[in-house]
Amino acid sequence: MASVAPDSSPFTSPATGAGAAVGHGASVASPAGTQEPPLGGAWTGFAASRVDVGATEIFARHGGTGRPVLLLHGFPETHVMWHRIAPALAQELTIVCADLRGYGASGKPASTADHAPYAKAAMADDMVRLMAQLGYDRFTVVGHDRGARVAYRMALDHPGSVERLVVLDAIPTGEAFERADARLALDFWPWSLLAQPAPLPERLIAAAPDAIVDNALAEWGSSRASFPADVRERYIEALRDPDGVHAICEEYRAAATLDCARDLEDRRNGRRIACPVHVLWAEGGSLDSWYADAGGPLALWHTWADQVTGRAIAGGHFFPEQAPAETIAELRAFLAVESR
């Protein structure tokens, strides 16, 4: 049974669907005292929980019926990025949208000199424990950007838990660092800037969180019109939390050190992802062109898994928000869910 507590974070809203399915009798508490805009009723029918996963607490929304699917966000977003995707998928599936450790309304545990609390292995453990607390020992995981890195680490470290894997606009961390050049440093500046020693990136983000969000949303290939004002404001609000900003920077520092080393070690040892993998990336974006010499994203993922499918989708890095209908159709097809 899930261990849950009410949440009063400004990033969350009350659960509006008391009858939402939450998995095997899990006990759910609705947050109170929220200031969140309604997002057009996107979360109607979803319950909200703060779940104790041992090392921290993870905030999640969950609803729907059917096979369980975990949706994980990237930077500089939170679970809110799924506000157009989750309601549609919840018509046929049980959907869990979680804030990663350090992001949004989830816990921000203290870090260490080696950044280990924010390594993807630790963040993957959080999500396996979250799903188990909600009653799901085996599930599909869909991850975008940073969430994709947590997702494929879950598939490697917890093969008994991950039934299917979907990665959105990401290649393995070790592969990205091995192929890093000026394009990565300039186009996706968080990789290098946020991994710098504290407190430099923390102070820069704190000085202008709106500039950080606006640059990402406008400069990574997606239309600014894809992000409603209340969604944009929630992403900015999350970066006004000093503890959250430090945690996010620690996650990038862990990626450049522990995560990269772990990937390269796994590759040397021949570790592979056992489950089917579906890869979607931004048409005309970095993954669509930077790795052509390696055969593109599908070829790179084939070095990590035997069962790999996928294609490019128009809409820039944030295509789940710019092209939700196409993204939903891809996920339904991969999960063999008939459209209603």
C-alpha cells in the first residue's frame, strides 16, 4: 500500500476524480491549499499523491484503468508536461505522471561530494519504488529528455519491472558525452553549464529563472505557442526554489560523471536492455542530424537493445507538447492500444 501524505506545494492541485483508479487499493491523499491554475481540467480524474520511496518522497498524479504506464519529464519541466498526453492515454491505460527527485513537488534530498544521490541509478530506484507503492510491479515507462535517462537506467537495472521502454528525444548519456562537440555545448547548454561546480549555475538560474525557461522553450525547436501561460509559469516557479535548482544542477553533475561512467562500463560489459524499446525524436533536431555517421538514433539504441523501433516527429525537442496527437498515436501503437 502506498505511503502518502497531503501536499501543499504550489506546483500541485487537488485531485478532482475521487473515483480514479490508483492501483491495488493504494491509499491516496489529496493535496490541500493549492494555488495551481486549473490547466483546463487536464487532471480531472487523476489523484495526487506524495509517496515515501525511502530516500525521498515522490509526487505523482495517477488515474485511468488498464495496464500501468509511468511518464517521466525532462528539464526544465515537471510532470505538467504531460497535461495533453496523460488524459488521452488514461482512457485505456493507468497513467502515472511523476516529478523526478529534485524537480517540481518531489523531494530534494541533500547531495554528496560525488553527486551520487542524483545519479540516474538512484532516481530510477525512486520510480520503481513509487510504482510498487502504487501497486504496480511491472509497467511501461516513457521518458522525455532527463526522464528518458532515468527510464533506460530503470530498464537496465530493474529488468523485471520494466515491460516496455519509450525514450523521447534522447540517446544514452555515455553515447552523448563520447560524441560531444561544440554543437552540444552551444545548442544544449544545460549539459555543460549546469554541470559546473556549485554555486555558479545555481546563482545564474536564481537570477533569472524566466530566462532559463524561455530560452529552452523557444530555442530548442518547439513553438512558443505550444506552452500555455500557466504551464510556462509553473516551470518558472519550479526554478524559483533554491533547493530544487541545486538538486537539478546536481543531477547534471551526476550525469557528466557517474552516469557517463556507468553507461560506458555497462557497454563494455555487454549489458543490454531486455524489453522492447521505442524511440521518438524531433524531426530536424539534433538527434535527427548529429548522429548520422553512427546510423542515427535507432542505430545507437540498437547497440543497447535488440528490439528497437521508432521515428522522427515534427515539433522540436518538446514535441509531446507541440504534437500531442501524433505522440499519443505513437504510444498507443507501441502499446497496442486501440484509439477510441
